[in-house]
Amino acid sequence: MSTLSPRAGAPRAARRRAAAVGGASVPGPRPVRVALLGCGTVGGGLLTVLERNRADIERKVGRPIDIAHVVVRDAGKPRGPAVPAHLVTTRADQALADPGVDVVVEAMGGTGAALEYILRALRAGKTVVTANKDVMADHGREVWAAAEAGGADVYFEAAVGGGIPIVRALKESLAGNSVRRVAGILNGTTNYMLTRMTRDGSSLEAALAEAQAAGYAEADPSADVDGLDAARKLCILSSIAYSVRCRMADVHVEGIRGVSAADVAYARRMGWTVKLLAISELRDGRVTMRVHPTLVPVAHPLAAVSDAFNAVYVQGDAIGDAMFYGSGAGALPTASAILGDLMDAVRRHGTGVRQTECTCFYRRPFDGIGAVPSRFYVRLLVPDRVGVLAKIAGVFGRSGVSILSVLQGPTLAAPEGPGERSGAAGPVADLIIVTHEVREDRLQRAIAGLRHLEAVAGISAVLRLAPEDL
Amino acid sequence: MSTLSPRAGAPRAARRRAAAVGGASVPGPRPVRVALLGCGTVGGGLLTVLERNRADIERKVGRPIDIAHVVVRDAGKPRGPAVPAHLVTTRADQALADPGVDVVVEAMGGTGAALEYILRALRAGKTVVTANKDVMADHGREVWAAAEAGGADVYFEAAVGGGIPIVRALKESLAGNSVRRVAGILNGTTNYMLTRMTRDGSSLEAALAEAQAAGYAEADPSADVDGLDAARKLCILSSIAYSVRCRMADVHVEGIRGVSAADVAYARRMGWTVKLLAISELRDGRVTMRVHPTLVPVAHPLAAVSDAFNAVYVQGDAIGDAMFYGSGAGALPTASAILGDLMDAVRRHGTGVRQTECTCFYRRPFDGIGAVPSRFYVRLLVPDRVGVLAKIAGVFGRSGVSILSVLQGPTLAAPEGPGERSGAAGPVADLIIVTHEVREDRLQRAIAGLRHLEAVAGISAVLRLAPEDL
């Protein structure tokens, strides 16, 4: 297709370009040609926004952007009006081998074919823009090696936090900082569930059903609910923040299955909101990474992140505290991130100036959760009689855990009805103990001690409070 | 000074570089040389962070950064340990004329000499990084023309929102969006004051005194308190967001002098927090810009922005809602923004690849505040007797203003003691009327009508609620 002869079905940019140069011999700048791999929610969203805002987008980058191939699995599936039907193909090989393709946008997901195509494109010197967190978290090393080999750029803003521009912020805007902590609400499904539990007093099961009905949770919600999705995103962010390769094996991952409506309600009354936080820290040259339910003070900006929104809180030596908030998923927000990357790729294309490359140039030791100091919220089921607290306090004391505050259930009324109950051995009550900051391994020693205590009928919950300096 | 012969007093980077290459003939990449104009809070902060994180910073950008001149007004003034004494000079001319200087960092402030130096540097083809909101808001056209003439880049992340990377987010990450609204808390001083009034019930005067004592407010706080500082920043952000040159003359500016502790307390009870918002919108191709105290729902992320923090809320067609939060001022946060810009400038230096240029390529009509629809909070002082409400409602009705809710003062108890009082003509009370959304000019007509009503003893406050779709 000649870019100078407008015809029915030709992309709008080509038509406009042809109109602009008329029949004269002054061609505009060469268009950048894009192969889109995958045209589901994300790929379709990208084409929708690109078509809608094309005039402004091309004016900003100074040259046309042509979609050259739209690679799909099923060419017969009906697509939206933004998808140019004549470009739809199942031939990924052809698209990747096309020497006219400058940029490959990968919107397939998964680590099978997507990874293979990304590597092939990079080795061939094509810029890659990807929304694939699995590839970036689990195969970062291969991807960067392929980029290096091909002298190509890889962009992945959309892999973390949907439309939130956190990757670029860490790689460029905050690059002069020594970052000491990243704390994120990186999974919209679990944040939606916890919001329902907080606002409506829903149980975890009811909140999950609501999330599924609202289209936020998959039929199999484990990757979200068990914290794995957040952990992968944390790996990606931490790699950039601390200039070190971070792997899933180094993340302590706890999902929200252990969070009950009772704990959400107790926390609320004590001034905290329960959030699934993904936290990484660099301290004395050592890195820790963890995902777990966390009690956040209600006045903290992270506590105001509701429903399916995501946010990333960054603490650095120059910036102090900063937070980036927005939609962590969805067709259009993800398209926003891909477009920002694509526009940068287009601006740089052909100039020989690379985008910021892999910055994992340090090797740093990682510590497990045992070394992490936290304040803890411990909810115990105890016989409602004199002397119990003294025995429990004794166990904490002998483990070197200092108690900050104690609350007895009957004085509270949580929706799920904790408080006074009758056990086999008489009435029982909730006892909530909040500790001073203590290393995790020491707290776990105390918990082990409580298990053998006759004065403890059950350990209902052990949750961590947000770091005091968050 | 040869970059290969280390000597006492030579910058650390030069020493390290020399050490790295030894006496051999393998020079590293040429350093980028920087002239720093101004070494007060901001300039000093920049040197502090640059020295502290120099190893990581230079590794990330791939080449050394040498400070070549530090231009000050008073060379005799004692400076911190991060300021290399042998580079301090009062000779701006010399620094700007130095052909070895690649980047000029302007940290002087004001629109006198600073503007002149910026223009001169750009015309000479030197990259400029500035923290100067006055220059960018009031002289944007000249600055961009000089940049164009010299083929140079101008960076100004630090001019808006201190360390918050909002300029780059709008220019690059969100560039694929059609932005429909920007709503920011862009002034830390007034946000600190409003936080004190909300949390402690302080009066405006007491809050101002606290802000001055805490070092947030100047002796003459007008630029902050009257909203001018926020308005300038709004001009800069709106210019980028809507690709149109925005001028101060097009901003409706109201500061917080009309906000009383009583209104803060009433608003709180009705579920709102008072914030000084700077809002701009693009609707049907027309732009509106305004700065005024605004009632924000307490659950909105902007309501959680406390103390001297700033935040910018952006609404676009792809991203949906996004918010950027952080320190809006201060030596180190501002240094963080300058460093991010400087690092990008260093990466691009010598490549011939420009940063995103001026994108004010549209001419769009601006509307005044009269055309802006809002819900309004109107507090009236009324005689406490039967029939008053009917008369007031009549005035609103005849002006075409629909009433959403009515609250009578005596049922509330605000700290400053609104509520029942005795006037000359008997007891008076606060009456608070909240309207449905209505154009500002129509609301003002109703207010004018109320002034002539015998049933209204005084109009105590007229405040706007945040847009319903914020």
C-alpha cells in the first residue's frame, strides 16, 4: 500500500498524510509501523484510543503511526470498529519477519508465545512495548539480554499498575533518588474485595462473589487473592527502584484469605484500614520484599485508595514521600500506558538514542520475612476469666515482644459477631494484642508459645501494621 | 582544568574518572558540564543530592556530570559542604558564555535576571533545566521561542508540584489521552492552613501564624493565600494538558481568605473537606481555569492530601482517573525533580534528539467563571423566625437555582460558634443552602437577589463543591 495514494480503507493517517503532501514530491516524515500482537481487551483498547486521539498523538510525536499487522489467534472472531479488518492475521511469523515493522506491541499475555515473540522481535532490533507482567517479572534477564543483543528498546509501563505511570517515574523522574521503600496496592481485585469488607462488612466469600459479579475477579481468583499478581508487580518495581534483579522466590507472599470481616471491623475501630500491600525496602544495602494484608492508618493516603484502584507509594531520600494513583487494570487505562510508551518509542525511532536500559547493575543480598521488623495485630480467642492476660503477656515478654495495647472483644461489636461466645470450657472472648515493632521471627516465636498455652483457645489472626515511617 | 589530572579540589567525578582511566589513553565518555545559577535552598539541595547519589546517577546516565560554575549573588556567604567553593562565582556572564557548559540549571527564581539568563542560554543552544514557575507561566512563549531558535531543550518539572513528576506524566506518559480535567492541590502553604483549620478548628489567622512558624508561609503570604501561586502552576499544567497556551488572565483566582473555621466545620459535618483546588477543564473545545476553595467529599483521594503536600488529579479519556501526590516544595523534593530532568538532559546530550517540545499547537477559546457549572454551598445569617426559608427559596427559584439541601445552624455546633446569636432585630441563625449544579452566573444572580431580601441578615459564605464527576 502506497502511503501517498489515499483510498477507501486506508488508515486515516495515510489519507491525511497524502492530502498534506498533495501530488508534490515533499513526503512527510516516514510513518512508524507497528505490529500489534493480540487483540483482546488490551489490544482492542489500544486501537480504540489510537483511532480516537490519532490527530493529537501524531502531532505530538511528529510523525504518523501506522498499524501494519494485528496478529490474533482466531481471525474469524468479530472485532470492534477500531480494528482494521484487512490487517487482522493469524500469521505472527509474517508480522515479526516484516522488515517494515519498527515496533512490536505485545498484548497477548502469558509467558508462552508472548515471550518467544518478544525475544524474537528484540533480537531483530525491533522496539517492543509490552503489557506483560509475567514476562517482565519471570523472564526479565532474557528480555534485557535480547534487547541488548538487538540494540533494541523494551518498554513495559503497562505491566505494572495499568495506566499509572510508575515505571517511567522510577526510571526517569525519580532516578536521582536513593529509594528506600516502595509500598503498593498493586492488585485491583483484592482492593475491591477489602473495600467491600470495610464499607459493607461483607465476608471474604461475599466480597469475592461481588468482585466476580463486577468482572474484577476471574473464575479462578487465586493469582489475585493469594497475592501472586501483586508479588510479580513488586518484583518489577523493586528491580528498578534498587537497581537489582528481583525474583519471585525472594518475595514473601501472603494473600487475603486469612482476613475476616471481624478483623476488618476491629481494625477500623482502632483507626486502621486493611489493605493488601506489596512492600519492598532497601536498608543497609539489603533488600526485603513482601506482600501481605497490612493495617494502614485511616488518614494515610493509601487508606483512601478504594475499590479497584491501585496506588504506589514511594519513599526516597530526595523526593520524601510520593504516591501514584490510578486504575490498575482495564482496557483503556492499559491502553493509556501502552500509548505513552509507544509515543516515546516513535519519537526515538531511527535516532539511535536508546531509552533507559536495564539498570539492574547491582547484586544485593535479600532477606526473608523473618528479618523484617513490624508492629503486629494478634487476635486470640481466650476463656473469659481472670488471669488470662497475665499468662499471655508472659509468653510475649519471654519472647522479647513488647506489647503496645490490648483490647478485649466484648467491648466491641463487630458485624460477624466476635466477642463473647460460649466454648466447650465456658464463655470465650476475642483478645486483641498490638505489639511494638519487633522482628518477625521473634513474633513467630511468641505465637508458637501461645499455641501451647491453656489460656489461649485459638489464634484467630496475625496481621502486620504498616511501617511507622510509611 | 584537564579532566584527566586529578588534583585537590577537583570535583569527585573528575577524580574518579581520572582514577579509572589511570594514565592510559582510554578516556571515558565526555562529562556533561553544568552551570548552576542560584545556590539558595533549591540550588544547595540539588548539589547535596547530586553529591550523595552521584555514583548511581552517573551509572544510570552513562557519563559523568560535572558542575562547572555555581553562580551566586553573594560569593562571601557561607555555603554547605556540598557546594564546591572553588566553583562559586558572581559572574553569570562568564558561566553563560563558557562554550564548555552544556546545561544551565536555573534555581534563582523571579522573572528578572533568571528570565534573561534562561533566554540567553537557550539561544546559545544550551539545555535549560529550571524550577521557575513564574518564568514558565508568564513568559512561556518567549522561552519556547528561544529554545526553538537555539535548537535547545527546556525542562521545568520542578516548576510545578515540587518533586511530583506531573509535567513528565502529562507530556509523555499520558500523552495519548485526551485530558478533560486537571484538579490540583498546588500550594502547600494553603493546604497546611486548611489542614490545621480542619483538624484543630483553628481560625484562618491562627492557621496562617502556624504556617509562618513552621516555615511554610512567607512574611508576605499573599501569593499563596490569594491563590496566585496555584494559578500560575495551573497555567503551566493546563498548557500541556490541552495543548494550548494558557495565561494568568484566563484564570479565575480566589484565595482562602474567605474561608472561616465555621465553614470548615459545617462542611466536615456534611461530609466534605475544604481544599484550595486549581481546576481546569476542556469541554466542547473550550477551556476554563479557576482556583478557589472547594468542598471535596471526605472519601475522595484529594481529601486525604494533608499538611503541606500537593497532589494533581488528572481525568483523561483513556487513563480514567489518576492522581500524583508528593511534596510540593522544599529543597530536596525540588532537587529530585531537577535531577530527573538533568539526567534526561544528560542522556540526550550530544545525540541531537530533542526532548518533547512546546505542544501549545492549538488555539482554543477560554470561558470565564460565569460559564462554569457548580453545586454551591451558601451560608446565610437569617432571623430565626417562621417564613424566612420560603422567602429565600423563592429568590433561588426565581433565579433558576434548584436547592439540593438545607441545614439550619442551631442543629450544629461549630468551633467558632456559629448557630443562634442575637442581632439587633432579635435572634439570628446560620442557614446553609446547598444547590444543585447551576452555572455560576445564575447563582450570582440569586446571591444578588438575596442581598435585597429583608429575611437575610448577611451572606456569610459562598463556596463551590467539587464537580460531581471528579
